[in-house]
Amino acid sequence: AKVVARAWVDDEFRKRLLDDGRKGCEELGITFYDDTQLIVLENTPEVHNLIVCTLCSCYPRPVLGLPPDWYKLKPYRARAVYE
């Protein structure tokens, strides 16, 4: 939430974040425990991005935290992709 809020109010930070998501997060003190690369996408009026993940080892827990239980349920994942 801290990263998104900063990107909403600071255009220069938003540009840096879109160029290199990991470095943008690190600017705010979010550290990564491995060499995970983070790709940041911006929602537009035409395109809304949704994270659909298998929760494997590349899931960015330092940024997103622990996923809620419903996120792992097959009905939610199937519906999110379908819609």
C-alpha cells in the first residue's frame, strides 16, 4: 500500500517504479531476500491488471505480504482469470 500511495502522489517516483520495480520498493525500505525481479504495471482506463499467481517461491512477499486464504482457493483463481 505504501508503494502504491507514493506512486499516486509522486510522478517521478511512479516513473522510477515503472522502470525498475525492485529499486522503487527499495527506495521505501522494502528489502528482498533474493534476486527476485519485480515488474510493475500501471492500470489505465482501458486496462486493469490483476496478479494471478501460483504462490511459488517468486511470490513477492516483502511487497505484498502473506496472501489471504481466499486467494489460494481454486474457485477465486478460476473466476478471476475468466472474468
